[in-house]
Amino acid sequence: MFRLVAMIYVLVATVMMGSAVTALLAARMSEGWQIGGAALAGAVLAIPVAWLVGRQIYNNTGRRA
């Protein structure tokens, strides 16, 4: 299950980080620490999301942890 979650994390983290940075830029907040903080927050928040999605996929395919 770890490999599945890791693959999902790569995709989810990219989307969440990009969304957070895009939202900042749309709000005209373009300082380096703000963009870095948004990217870091997206990367950290993607961990539980990837785990939840991975668990759902793993359980729905008939395999049990």
C-alpha cells in the first residue's frame, strides 16, 4: 500500500501546491516566503489526502491491509 500512496502523493502534492501558489498569485501576494509557505503547506496537506485516497483504492480492489 505504501507504493500506491507514494504514487498518489506525487500527483496530489503537485495539484495542491500548484493550487495554493496560484491562489496566492491571484491575490497579488508574490513574495518569496509566501510562495514557499504555500508550496510547503500544499505538500504537507497532501500527505493525509494521498493516504485517504490510497486506502480507499486499496480497499476497493479486494485487497486487505
